[in-house]
Amino acid sequence: METKNIRIGDILINAGFIREEQLQEALAYQKVDKSKRLGAILVEYGYVTEDQLLAALSKRLNVLVLDLQDTPIDLEAAAKIPQNIAFKYTLIPIGEENNHLVVAMNDPLDFYAIEDLRLITNMNIDVVLATREVILETIRKTYTEIEAKKAAKAANKTVEGSSLSFVEDILTNEGDAPIVNLVNSVLLKGHNAGASDIHIEPFEKETIIRLRIDGLIVDYLTLANNLHQSLIARIKILSNLDIAERRVPQDGHFRIRIDGVEMNVRSSSIPTVYGEKMVMRFLSMNVPLDHAGQFGMNDSDYQKILQMLQSPHGVVYITGPTGSGKTTTLYMILEMLSQRNVNIATIEDPVERNLPKINQTQVNILAGLTFDVGLRSILRQDPDIIMVGETRDTETASIAVRSAITGHLVLSTLHTNDAVSAVVRLQDMGVEPYLVANSLTGVVAQRLVKKICPNCREAYVASEIEKELLGEPRLTTLYRGRGCHICNNTGYKGRTAIHEILAIDKTIRNLISRKEPIEDIYSYVEQTGKLIPLRKSVANLTISGITSMEEFLKLSYYVE
């Protein structure tokens, strides 16, 4: 495509997007600041939008405007251009065929950029158009992937044909070891992909790295199995674990900074038949949430929790299985409470995020600082609000409820299937029913439900069984994800939280203190409508097409 004799100003004037005097003003500015392209100046001045600019160029040059977010990128094609060149010219190769390299650009009239690409690749350049921000985001994601695969290849080559471990190299020459680059690349990929966990799993002939994204495990890299122990050793060094001990499970954590964001990574190793499996979990608050300003809750649930938090004393439990977002919800609540004139103290294992104006204490089992020991000490520090990371045993539960009775607001997490079950769980832990009745302010049961990928969402006719399960006999259509490159062929993209909130009133207190069967509490909240069950919430999401029947059945099985 010849671009030398085409001027962007003329194209925009002919398209009716700008006037001559606006063009002259932009050209005058460009003489002062020659680093900026004319199109960028016009957009910056507000004379034309980026979409208008691309539409005019597309029509005049007969080139396609692409949404890169919906376009699979050929990594081999992208790797033909160095990352610094991609950033310099705001472009990225997306595919190749018959010695033609297809490149997404923001400015197709940048003749020097196109000529540079020709010289670097010795290929013909075919241009498509995309918005600047999306190109930059795609560059970051794509080259993270390229670097990770490159690091894996280099690491595989290092150990090829050798049975020797190079743990010593990692210890003495940390910056240059291929394993260091591999671990860094995998962490960066996990962060950019929005993964919650990274699994490094040894098998007989290979090591597989998988990522948990939106609650589903996705294969990422396959490595030579004789590389495995060196990879585990590197992570153990970061986590301050014993690299010589391979027979027992170990837990640790380390801090990293990615894109200016500092976060904790929790690491856990366990011996398996073919070596140690390592899981790294990102402890980060950067996960996008629906209703982020309301603790991820809808309006009615948000008002209920706010009313609970107005209480000057009592215990509020967040319950749910591992990975249901309990800690994330607790941290959002603490951030809101810290704006009051109160003294807030926490005891956690581990401290997942440092919060301003909150005194956070890390559990240290080896030093004898357990949840119950830390909680006793916190009570001597004149706290108004206490957060206990997890109520794990009788001792911690007893101290928490007694703290609530003596005038403290206590927040904590429990592992139960629903909100009402928290009452039984506390009694099973040995807390007297009268203490539970007098201390408990409320319980929030939480789940994370996977959302159907909007790119591959498809409708289908609801079966009679599905209508019956959802309680909607007149329902005709349900939705599912077909699976595409955007959702890693899972059919799901993103998650949303659902909540079941039990506010403890006088009737429930009497039922608990009289040791009435738990069924009586279920009957009471059902008849009075004081609690919307998780099953009902996920049924509504399924009927509205936000999630699938598969998610409904999974959660229904869990809560019944």
C-alpha cells in the first residue's frame, strides 16, 4: 500500500470531520512538537474522535478496522517484530500468509513505520486499523506470552540431554538463569490473564503449567520434566522455603511488583508421585468486580450489610468455600469502616493486602503467634473493630463471640455452605448456644458465579427438566457459551458474586438460645422472606442469560 502521497488532513476534511482552520492549527502545533503525528494532535484537540479518524482512513485507503479484543493473535507472526518497535510505532503483527505480514496499526500513513517493518521482516506488509489503546494493551499481553514461551524454550534447551540440576546457578547467578526468566514470565502471564492461581504439576514425562482463570483450569505451558526441580527450587527461594526438603508439604509467600502494583503471592508445595507440585496464588485486589462500590453486592444486599455494620458490637461472618471471594469482601468492608474514627486491628494468615489506617498482624505458627493468641493480644490494644482472617477452631470462635458481647464489632470468615449453617457450625465448635445468640449480628454466604462469555454466547431451547428446576414453566430460552479464543474455549468470561444474607433478629436469637432445630430457623426465614437463598439468586442469573444451567446445577448441588 502506497502512503507517501496521501495526507491525513485532506482525508478528514473531505470526510467532513474537520475544517481547514482546525487542520492549520494542528499543523502549526506539529511544527513545535514534531514527535506527535497529525492524527494524534487532532484527536488530542478534540476536533475528531479516534473512531472518526479510523473510519475516514478505512474508507479512503480501503483497509479494514478490526476489534483486536475479538481477534486471535498469531504469536509467531507477532514475534517477527521486536517489542520496542511495536511500542515505538503503536502496531502489532496479527498474522501472516504467503510472505505477507498482517499488521494492526493506529496510523497507516506512517510510511517510516511500514518501511521499518519491511526491512526487519523482509516481508510485504498488509495493514489493518485498530484503536491506539487496544493496540497497546494487545502488545503488552502478546509479548508477555511470547516472552514466557521463549523462556520456557530456553529453559528446556538448558536441561536438554542433561540429568544435572542447576539449582546452584540460580542461587549464585540469579539474574541470568533461564529459570528466573521463566518464573518471572509465568507470573507476568498469570497476572495479565487475570489468573487466581498458577499450578506447576509434575508428571512422568513432562511438567505442565496451568492457570486458574475465572474459576476454570486452563493449560498454559508444557516443560521438560528434568526442568521441574529447578523451577520448584526457584519458587522456594522466593518464598523462603527449604529447597532441600522435598518429602513434606511447605507453605510460604513472597511479594512482587507488576505494572506498578505490589501484591502477595502465596506458594504451596506438596510431594506427589513424580515430584513436588507447586501452586502459587495471587493475593491481589485488582480483580474487576460487578458493583465494586457496593462490596460486589446488588442494592438490597448492600443495604442489609450496611445495616449490620452500623451495630457497635457483634460478630458478622462471611461464609463460603475456598475461592468464593470471602477475603476480598472482608477487605472492601474494612476499607469502608476505616473511614470512621475507629481503631481497627486484624489477625490474618497471610496478610493479603496492606490497608491504610488498619493495624494488621500476620500469624506466625513457628513463633507461637496463632489466631487465638493474636486475638487475645489484640483485645488488650483497645480496638473498636476486629477482623479475624478465619475462624478455624473452638478457641478462636469462643474468643471472637466473647469479644462481640463485650462491645467489639468482629468480622471473620467461616467455611459453611449457606448462611443459616453458620449457627450449627459455631455450636459444633463448642460455642454455647446462648453465646451464639447474644453475639451474632449477621451472616453473609457468598459464591462466585461464572458469567457466559459475551463473544460466544448462544441461545438454545430450554428443556422441560430445566424449566422445572428453575421454577419457570413458561421459560423458552436459556443461554450457554460455545467456547472461543477470548474465553480459552471454556464458554465463560469473568465472574459475578451472589450473596445470601441472614440478619439476626429477636426471633432467630430465641430459636438459637432455646436450641431449636436448625430447620425451624430455615422455615422462619423462608416464610418471612428475610433471606433470599443462593439457589434463587443463581436461578435469576441463569434465566436472565448471565450464567449457564451448568453453573446453576453446580451451585444447587453445593447448597442442598
